[in-house]
Amino acid sequence: MASAPITTSTRCCVVGGGPAGMMLGYLLARAGVQTVVLEKHADFLRDFRGDTVHPSTLRIMDELGLLDAFLQRPHQRLRSLNGVFGSERVQLGDFSGLPERYAFIAMMPQWDFLDFLVGEAKKLPAFSVRMQANVTGLLTAEDGSVAGVRGSSPEGEFEVLADCTIGCDGRHSTVRAAAGLAVEDLGAPIDVLWFRVGRDPSSEDSALARVAPGHFVVTLDRGDYWQCAFVIPKGGAEALQKQDIAVFHEQVVATAPVLLSHIGDVRSWSDVKLLTVKVDRLLDWSKPGLLCIGDAAHAMSPVGGVGINLAIQDAVATANLLAAKLRAGGALSEDDLDAVHRRRLWPTKATQAMQVAIQNNVLVRVMGSHAGEPLEVPLPMRVLTAVPALQRLFARLLGMGVRPEHVRSPAA
Ligand SMILES: Cc1cc2nc3c(=O)[nH]c(=O)nc-3n(C[C@H](O)[C@H](O)[C@H](O)COP(=O)(O)OP(=O)(O)OC[C@H]3O[C@@H](n4cnc5c(N)ncnc54)[C@H](O)[C@@H]3O)c2cc1C
């Protein structure tokens, strides 16, 4: 006979320990709300998470008094956004117009970022995190509202009873599916192959993106290696992976010659991970007892590297709107929960519209072009490259996001 699930209870249960979940867990616990974060993996050591900590997130860290300690962790500072488009260098963004303390994107592997946040959160008595806690479904109260979650862990099945459950479990969210929340698919014509290639740490080449006919490679400088993203048409991985890895080497190096000397680090297809991209949005982000934020509410494309940013901003807005009410006790109303949706819908729509426009107008066009064909730098990129003031404006928009949030939730 199966043993009964281990049942615990809490005021707020956050599902998923990514950027949205960890920041929200930290902020709610900081406000004195008993919060448990459930994360299905044993650690944060996975590559798919992206590396960008944007100025808006740095400012949030500053507002929380955490920035100096955070920046002690190894990172690179990206002060401008540049790339190679065909044979031309393009310069798209310049962060120097922002206040000096966050006039850059901190490039830090996300496991370091999350490790830092969870370390700070664990100092708060109201916070707890359970790793290897895989949420598999929702608990429902007699009145039909969500009353917590169920899941499995190495210790066995568990249930967490919670007054408020917040799904932060990313773009393949179990919580949103279990809640039956309706999704609007905005379409993503690309997938990404993710791999790493050795880098000479003294190299001065820091271009973030390299574009050649048919191919687009993102190169994230991680000191002694490049974290690379090779953009492919949606569903194109299977055909490519039937070919010898040498064909892949050729395509990558033709687009990003900087990778030539260490491309052999990619020994076989098992060194290349397929990341499927989707862009979608829930029509409602909540139902009684439950709210979704971050990618669980709106899956983001990697375009612009802004998904982490948006997830953190959602978390800050959620804490601003709900922490004091959660702390005060009693049930949150549907209107309380929907306030997060109302606040964050416009920035989400605007950011996704930017991502979809770039996907459809730049990436699809690049991938549809063939070797030998001239690759024309799109007009907006030309204009940005020519006008430094616009580069500062663009960097501000990208770095701070649309409707940036400030920490207004209380500290207990
Ligand atoms: C290929 C690719 C590259 C990207 N690169 C960047 C980038 O460089 N910069 C950027 O800003 N954005 C990037 N993005 C977007 C970014 O990854 C997301 O927008 C961002 O991670 C969303 O944060 P989140 O906390 O909402 O979700 P996630 O980061 O997806 O975190 C969800 C967490 O929930 C956990 N989880 C999932 N299911 C369960 C479950 N059932 N039970 C318990 N835990 C669970 C997961 O393990 C994970 O830790 C990229 C996206 C893709 C597809």
C-alpha cells in the first residue's frame, strides 16, 4: 500500500526556484510572510537559464541593499551591445546613460545569481526552500479554490497546503496546465542549439551576436569559454543532427570565426542541447488561491535576453501588491490576485511584441538567406549604429524594461 503523502502547510507556496520564484520567495519572506519555494532540481547548475542580469535587476538588488555583495561574484560587465552582421559591425546599445552603479548588464551564469539569492533568502526566518520537490498537481478546496500543491521528492509524495500558491515554474509550467488556465500562443519560428566552446580569456572580441547568411550565433562571454546559442528554424534540429558534427562545426565557424580554434570542444551531438523556444501568454494569470508569474504566465523568447528581467519585475510587482495583505492574514480576493495581471500585462505585451517583431523580421529573414547572398543590415540597426544618442535610448529601454518596478513591499 502506498504511504500517505507528507503534508505541511504554509501561508504562501511558490512553485519553481528560477528568477521569478527565488526573487518572490525572498521578497515575501523579507516582508514576514511564511513562504516555501519548491524546486524540482537538486541544484541550479543548468545552462538553459540565460546569463543576463539587467540594469533593472541590478537596481532592485541595490534597493534591497544586496548589490555590492552580489557584484562580488564573478561576472563580466557588458557596457555596450554590438555584433557582426554579415561583414559589418553594428553597435546597437550603450548603457553609459544609466546611473554608474547599474550602467551595464552583468553577465553571470544564472546558477550563481540564484545561488546568491537563495543564500540571502535563507537568512530570513520566514523563508524555506525545498530542492528536488517536483510539483505534479494542485490541491483543491471544497469551494473549488486552489488550496496548495502535491508532488514527489526523494523522501516520497508530499502535499503543501497554502493560502496562496504562486506558479513560477517556467515555460513548461505544470501549475498553469493543472489550473487549466487558457494560453494564447504568439508563435516562435525558431529553436536554439546551446553549447559551449573554449575561449582565450585575453581575447578582446566581445561581440554578442554574429550573423551570416542562413545563420545566427549568439556568443556569451563566460571568461574561459563562450556559451553559444545557434539559432535554427523551428523543428530543424532533427534534420541537422542526422548529419556529422563536422557539418555543424562548419556552419558555426562560418558565422562566428572567433570559435574556430576551440570548436572541437563540441565533440558530438551530445554536447549540443536543443532548447525549444515558445512565446505565449495566459489570458488570465490567476484563479482563486492561485497566481502565475514569469514564464509560467508568459513564456519569453531568448530575443533581447529580457525574460529574466521580466520575471524579476513580475516578482517585485507581486510582492508590492500582495505581501502586506498576505502578512495581514485572511484570504486574498480574486481582485487582489488579478491586480498582478493588470499591472504586468502591458510590459509583457510590449516586450513580447518586440521579441516577435525581431523574430519575424530579422531572424526569419536571416535564416531564409543563403551563402553568397548579400546580407543587408536592417535599417533600424543602421540608424542605431550611426546615432549614439539612440544607442543610449535603446540600451535604457532594453536594460530597464517597460514599466520598471521599484521595491515597495515592506521589510518585516
Ligand atoms: C534558449 C533560451 C535562452 C534564453 N536566454 C535568455 C537570456 O540570456 N536572458 C534572459 O533574460 N532570458 C533568456 N531566456 C528567457 C528566460 O530563460 C526566461 O524568460 C526566464 O528564465 C523566466 O524565468 P522564470 O523564473 O519565470 O522561469 P524559469 O527560469 O524557467 O524557472 C522555472 C523554475 O521552475 C522549476 N520547475 C519547473 N517545473 C517545476 C515543477 N513541476 N516543480 C517544481 N519546480 C519546477 C524549474 O526547474 C526552474 O528552476 C531564454 C530562453 C530560452 C528558451
